[in-house]
Amino acid sequence: MASDSNRPTDPQAPDATSSSESTAQGDGSSPPASADVSSAGSSTSSSADEHVRTAGDAKASRRDKPASSAAPDSAVPDSAVSAAHQPFDSASPAGSPLSRAVQPQRVPEGADVSHPSLFFNRELSWLDFNWRVLQMARDRRTPLLERLRFLSITAQNLDGFIRKRIGGLKRQAAAGVTSLSPDGRTPEEQLAHIVRAVRPMYSALGHTWKQLEPELEEEIGLRVQDYADLEAPQKEKLAAYFRKNIFPILTPLAVDPGRPFPFISNMSLSLAVLLRHPDRGTQHFARVKVPTSRARWLSLDEPLHFVPIEQVIAHHVDELFQGMEVEGVYAFRVTRNADVRRDEEEADDLIEMISERLRERRFAPVVRLEVDHDMPESVRSFLMEKLSIGPEDVYVADGIIDFTDVRVLADLHVPDDRYHKALRFSKWTPLTPPRLRRGVGRDASDIFSVIRENDLLVHHPYDSFEESVQRFIEEAAADPNVLAIKQTLYRTSEDSPIVDALIDAAESGKQVAVLVEVKARFDEEKNIAWGRKLEDAGVHVAYGLVGLKTHAQAALVVRREDDGLRTYVHVSTGNYNTQTARQYTDYGLLTCDRNIGYDLTNLFHYLTGYAPEQSYREMIVAPQDMRDHFLSLIRQEIDHQKAHGTGRIMAKMNELGDSRIISELYRASQAGVQIDLAVRSHCRLRPGLEGYSDTIRVVSIVGRFLEHDRAFYFHNNGDPSVYIGSADWQRSRLDDRVEAAVPITDEQQRRRIVRTLEHAISDPRTAWELQSDGRYEQRTPADDEPGYQERLMQYAQSRREEYGAI
């Protein structure tokens, strides 16, 4: 078996996350591996030298763009949303028409750069991002099993969007909020747009699944069958499996005057059972929860053949209701609002407040009900009444409900006689940065001596996280000359070697202080547990700041050396998570620069003590001065453009939504500054608008890895300013979070980042270019030219042979 077959990847789960940074979660459990109901054994899941361009160079390479002719903003008729919704074809080529949720407004003559018509709606722009993720499941250039994974990721993203964004807007509407979004819409108006835009995407999930099914069966024999189509012997084995492994853990909950309608947990799959008493003729309702402790896909005798567990339960549900007649069984799933907020200023204990918020989220209002397409209207209406929702919250599934579980199928072991490398992305193992390669017997110099020689820039997952960042923390924990370690933890992996190293450091007598952010959405409970574990080991733990999330990703090591104390620093664009470091792209800087060490020392004083008026020499920190600093750098390019014609900006981030920065970018474009932006997820800026953004180009890259790094380049008339940092140009990041960005001062490292930015902007294969009307057009190379991520993997391989390379 080729090793590629067992490598799972999860490249686009947000931040959504996108968000955007964590995977979407239901009841907090991951889907288990497929269970075997045959006597023949089980099918188990298993582990999937260029220089800086001048403004003139950039202008020459830029495509000509037509002026905008955006459609007027209307009441969003169905045709407006569905006009671009093309019939789905599993053989969809790259560059095929893509559905569009964004509905831009016409720009009035003489509009100011802050006019609402110059901004896309954030929520609709995010939905367009999820269409691009779904396109990965449609595109034949994507390996077949990876297409199945992208279907799962799209569904997971949509679940998170409905929980957080629709839930949040519903909360605002219910509270009577009338403030407008930057594009000039009230919460109610945004909801009207979103509801109409979400439905085509929901339908497309089922359509894509149905078109992938025959390809999966033809290619590898993978088939998810309907219970009704099974042969008698298969049903007999399933019946035996049901009685032994499923029946004992089911809890039927009847609804009658003595038994109220049961609580339906968030994201759980349930069965609505319609019953009739044979003597009295009365009709009754009961709910059966599909157990999360069992596999979703039950395997059959034939390898890679499965049946959904809910169908097995449905066909044996009569055994739960002896003496009653089963008239119908219908699957449904409930989604609850995740936007539950508390006033932190009134909280005596932040941990207690977060714990109470988690309890409230569990019982939060329902924002979506998914139902089986065969469910009668009477049952549907009954559920709507009991869940206090309207018709706009009901989604009818054409086939199975919940496609997040198909990721289990994407990770299945494929028999040797059916497997070929084209089924999955080629295996990628992050490479040890050349300067950190260990000698024979692992007796190379310690990492601190490497950093003293020169700053070290790492780019994950091309560079190994384990052999750079993890090694940095582990060596610090073990080094007797290290006196103190300070670190932020926003998200980390389940079995975190970073946390283990911090505990070892504390138990060995080192002073260890950790800021654990307990407001990291969907990771609150996990982070509280990490904090308690660290506290038990003697670590000084702070749980965030009132009113702010701490998203800065940084670690500080204080080491005793011959010439006195020296600080070593790691500042990153991503989390201290060994798992996502193989799936997300992120930059990290390891340095012992004294100014940056001073700055980070001050930042930790701010985070763990009372020091809100800190000053910083090199780093830029939000919410103190990050927005103002970036605005100043943009204005500086305007001045250089007017004086020398050299204005040039490149930036890469996850999201672009801050209205003040966008307006300043419009002013820069009006002055002639050349601006290239790589924005993975939602983008409020409208590029290519005549008179406003003629010189701005925006691309979005969606590929095997989730693009999570943030880098910023300002030409500065030949003396570039280059930064990496934890924050996007997003209002909430700049106002409501503690974020940190650090300058890259080494010339070779700056050139490396600039080259990477240029490759992202010019990516011929996986980049989607944003048009002024909101459409994203995918680039299609004439030949087999590699995409951006493949090119960076090639560069990483070449650097491996160049000892001393950056």
C-alpha cells in the first residue's frame, strides 16, 4: 500500500471559520470510525532568485480590468441569487461558472470612498468563499477522495456559519438593533439576503454527493447503500448488530401530557417517530437520538460498502415501541445559535462566566431545522412549533442529512488492488529547516545558538513545526540556563507536546506564565481544561483580558548566558497546534533581537498584569496602535507614489473587512498605488472599480492547505517594510483583540516573503480573482503549471539541499 493512501488532511475548516481557525463542532465529539456488522472483519478508517518588483513591473504584469457595472441592490429576488447557480456537474472543470451570493449596489456618481456601495457584505462574501471550497469537491483536478473531504469541509463550514453568523444576526434583529453594516444593511436586511443565498448551497451539498457516489463506486468500489435495497442476509446481520450494539443505548422519548417535548441537543441527528395505538387509534410522537458513540456508516460484507446507522435504527424502531404501530420514521437535525454573549465587565470570575456561556449555548435558540424530504407536513409543523422556529428556518434534505461525516469515508483504507496515487493528494512531510538539521546522534548545536547566529523564518507546513517551534519550547523547558518561559495559547492540539513541555518547565523550577484564551470560540471548554492542568503543575495562568480576546501568537524565553540575560522570541501568524501546523500555512519568526524581546516582555506585562499603556519599539500591537500603523504605511505609499511613482503594496490575510483600511486603500488606488491582495475568505473591498480601485487586484487561494498566514509588504520607495502577524485587516481583530505583528528586518528573509507574496498573487492554478461585481473567476493554466502551494513545496525541497538557506 502506498503511504499516500493513509494521509488525512483537513485544509479548509475554518476559522470558520473559518472561521475561521477551528474545525466546526457539533456536540464536541469527532465521528468514530466505521463499525463492522459483518462476520468477515471490519473496514476501519486510517489515517493525506526573484527580486522585488517595482511599481512599473507590477503595472505591466497586471491584467486589464473592465470598469464596474454592478447591478443595483434590490430586494434580492430569487433570480438574483440563483442566476449564477449552475447545475452541478461532478466533472466540472476549473474555471466553470461559480454560484454567487454577493449582490453589490450601484455606486452613485461622486460617491465618497466610505460610501456603502463600495463594500461587499461580509456574510454574503463568506458564502461565496464556501462556494469556492465546494468547487474543490467538483473540480476533477482534485483527487477523488479529497473531493469527498472537501464536501465534508463545505458542510462543516456551513454549519458553523449558520450557528454563528445567522444566529448572531437573529439575536441582533430580536434585540431591535438598527445599526447598519458597512454596506448599509440592517440585521433584518442581511438575514433576508442570507437565507435566500444559503438554500442553493444547502441543496448543492446533496447534489454534489449524488454525483460523487457513482465515481466512488466505479473507481474504488465505495458505496453507501439504502437499507431498503439490501439483500435479506445483509438485513439479518444488521438486525443482529442492532440488537447487540445499538438497541441497549437508545432512549426513546415520548411526547404526551405527562412527558414534555424533549431537549434536542445541538447538531445531533434524531429520528421523529410517528406512532399509533392499535386499540385506541390515537396518534403519538416520539424522538430517538441517533447515538454519537456509534459509527455513522455501518460496514457490510462487501468491502467499502456501508449503510447509514440512522436507516438501520429506523427499520428496527418498532422494537423500541412494543405494542404500538409505527406509521413513519423521519430523520431531522437541529442547529442552535452559538452567538451567546455576556457582559464581561460585570463578571466577577471570567472562567465562571465562560462556563455559564457554554451552558447557555447548549440551550440556545434553534436557528435551523433540517428534515427528511419524506417527512409529512404535520410532523414538520409540530417540530417547528416545539422548537419555536418559522418556515424560513427549515431546510429539506434531498437524501442524507449532515455531510460532515463523509470525511470518515475519505480517510478509509482502500484495498491495494483498488488504490492508486491519484485518489489522494501526494504525501507531504514538512521539512526540517536546513539550519536546524540535527547531526549524527542528534548532537547538533542547540536551537538558541542557531537563533543567535541569525533570525530564523519558518513557513509551515513547508517547514516542520515539530523541528522548529516545538523544538524551541521543548529545549527551553529542558535547558538549565532558561529561567522563564512566557507564552500565549489560543488553540492547541488534543495531546499537546507544547503544553507538556510547559508543564515540565514549571515542575523543574522554571518560572512559566501562560495566557490561555478562554474565549476562543468553540474551544472554550478545552482551553479551560488546559488552564486547569497547567495551574496544577505550578504554571502561572491568566485567562484573557476583560473585553478583549488575546489572539497574539507569541512565546518568550529568558535565558542566562555569559554576557547576562538574553530573551529569545517566537512570534507567529498561527496557533501552537502540532496538528493544524501540517494543514494550515503559517509564518513564524524565531529571533533574539533585543528590541523585539523588549516589546514582547512589555506585551506579557500587559497580558498578565496591569500595564495598559505599554510602549513598543518594533512590534505593532492591537488594539493599541495596529490599525493606525497600517494606515500610516498605506499613506506613506500614497506619498511615495505622488513623489516618485513607486507606490506598491502587497498583503496576504484570511479576511479583509475593516472599513477604514479599505477606504484608505481606495485613496491609495486613486493616487495610482499598485495594490495586490491575497484574501482567502471574505472580502468587503471591491477591486477594479473605475475611479476607486482601478489598481487593486484581489485573489483567493483555495487548495490542499488552508491559507492562514498573514504577511504585509510596503515598497517604501525601495526600502521595504515587511511584517508578519496574527491579525487580519478586520475591525474585530483590530479593535476587540490583542494581536501582534513583527517586522522582518533580514534582507534575505524579506525577499523570501516578497517572493511568496508574488507567487500567491500570480498563482495560475488555484487562485480565484475577485471582480468588481463580486464574481470570482478561477484561473486556468494553459499547461500543467503547478499551483502556488505545489510551487512552495518544490522550493522547500530545493532549500533542503542548500545548507544555510533561510
